[in-house]
Amino acid sequence: MADGASRAPDLSEIRERIDAVDRRIVQLLVERSALVGEVVHYKQVRTMPVVDRQREDEMLEHIETVAAGEGLDSRVAHQVLRAVIDAFTLLEVEQLGHAE
């Protein structure tokens, strides 16, 4: 192959691109963290519970629909968002001092 543009990327190049995506994911988590901080403040002022199962269920259902529309297996989107929700809920519990 004389044309370098037609060669397939090697594994290290693919991994570099994955690393770049992972950095963007972290940036989005930072943004989400700030928003969760706003939610914590809102809930503190109103003495609201941390966990809102109905809201979580709605979020998970919505993300599955979005994922399917984008060609992503909805199970992946569900599991990732579930992990994100659980991680941030843990932080909320630490800040607010109660789970329900």
C-alpha cells in the first residue's frame, strides 16, 4: 500500500482515540457534578429526600430511548447512567446525611 491514507489504524491509535473520548466523558461528569451540587442545595433548602426513584426510572427510560435512536445498545446506556446516578447519589447522601 503506497497510499498511507488507506491503511487501517493500529491498536495504539485506536486507544488514543478512546482516551480522548474518556477525557470528554470526565468533562461531562464535571459538568454533571456541578449540576448535582445545585440539586443538593435545592434539596437542603427544602429538606427533600435524596432519592427520587420515579425521576431515576424516567431518566433511565429516556436514556435507553436516546441510545437506541443513536444506534447504541440501550443496555449499555442504562448501565452507565445507573452507575452515574448511584455514584452521585452516594455523594448527595454524604452531603445531605440521609438517603430517603
